[in-house]
Amino acid sequence: MRFRVIFTILLCCFVSSGSSFARPAKNSARPLDPSYSLALAAANRFLHAWQTQDHETGIMMLADAARQRVSAEHLQEFFSPGPEAAFEIQHGKRVNGGEYVFPVVLFGVSEQKARSHACQIVITRTGKDEWVVQKLP
């Protein structure tokens, strides 16, 4: 009986001191950039338009210069990736004051086989809360 009491006391002391072994969370060394999340959201909206074949939304998000560089046929082809389309956005970086580059992988299905395409999407701030895609991925 005495052994049980001693064992219970030792067990309680050990369990209660377990939290002292925990390490504090590391603080991120990166400063917060509120524009980064806005640019990332714009990239996500554009790629979602691509994935869902929403031509109108995708084209409206293109910068004027980007629209002029590609033909209507190329835009039609780009925004028709197929029913199994998906994308992956990786961590981007700020290039200058209002421009961010995000590496992306586009997954689509051609008639013969599944395909993926690694590329970049460049997002630029044009107004207070307006972001555009500078070139098609």
C-alpha cells in the first residue's frame, strides 16, 4: 500500500513537471508583408478561374499588356484545361514594391495522358486593392 502512495506521488510530480520540458515556439524571422497575402489571393483567384474554365474572370484579371501579347485562340486554349485540372502554388517572393512571383504547377489532362507544367505567375499591384496577372503561366 505504501508503495502505491509513493508511486502515485512520484507519477503526479513527473506529469506536472512535463510542461517544463516544452520549448517555446520559434518566432518567424520574416517580417509580415500584408501585400503578400493579397498577391497570393489574387494568384489563387486567377488559377481557380483557370481550373474552373472561367474565361471571363481569368481574362479580366490579366494586365492589358498580357492580353495584347497573346491571341484569342491561345486564351481559349489556356482556359480549357480539362475536367481534372488542378494547381499548386508554392511560396512566392517579392520582386519589387508591388510585384510578386509565385512558382506554380498546373496539372491538366490531355486526351492521351495526364500532364503537369511547372511555371511562374507574376502578380502586380495596379491600384489600392487591385492586382493583375502580368503574363500567363
